Amino acid sequence: WYQRRVREAVVSTQSTGSSGINAEYGVWAPRKIPNPDFFEDKTPFASLLPIAGVGIEMWTMTKDIMFDNIILTDSKATADEWAGESWNKKALIEDLASPKESLIDQWLTYAGENPIMWVLLAAAILVPVILYFLCSGGSQPAGDDAAEVKKTDKSYSR
């Protein structure tokens, strides 16, 4: 029984072509159609002209992206030397000239990234206010009898 089921499974697989082998046509291979325009360039870089310019197209939704002093090289040492002469100095000057963020701006940025800070701020404000009202709302202090007499126009005798 088991051998018969295995044999049936193999035959059905071969006839459907799921394994790449079809019982009628054999192993699948792509068609080979002659192409009279086909050629293979043995030296593809020999016919290239020197690069005279580079175009960069960039679409972005972010503002304040700038490109300046683009270098194309295959040498890391040359790129590092060039960066030391130009970019590092320029970045330092821009960093020193830019206004620093205030402490409030830094806190707002941090709180924007971490919403739990708003909960802590609300707790820091609400807890003292609630405690003040709970602690000060007890019994009324004993009033001055003379003040009560003046208020009600009652005679006051001692």
C-alpha cells in the first residue's frame, strides 16, 4: 500500500511539472532564439570617454539638506585628506556659529520622543496641588467673638 502511494505521488509530480521535470517534455529549458543583433563587448571600459560631470537628482520631503564639495575617488586616504582640509573645518565653524538649544527646547525634544515625561510633569504639578487642598480643607479655625458680634450687630459683653 505505501509503495503504491509513493509511486502515484512521483508520477503525479512528474506530470504536473512541479519539480521541473515533465513526463511529456522532459527537463524545462528556456527557448534559444537566434539574435542577429547580439554582440559581446570584450573590453567594455576601453570605449568610455572620461567623465566630465556628475549629476545628482534627489527628491526629499526634508528641508535643510545641502550638498557642497562633492568628491569622487577610489582612495580612502585621498578622501580623508580632502575631508580634513575642507569638511572638518567647515563643520566646526558651522557648529560654533549655530545657536545652541535652550534647556527648555532640549526638554521638549526629549519629551516628544518619550511621552512618559508628560505624565511625570502632570504628576509633579497635580500631586502638590491635590495635597494642598486635602490638607487645608479640614476644620474651620475658631473665629473671633468680637468680629462675630460686629457682623451680626449683637451686643457683646464680657
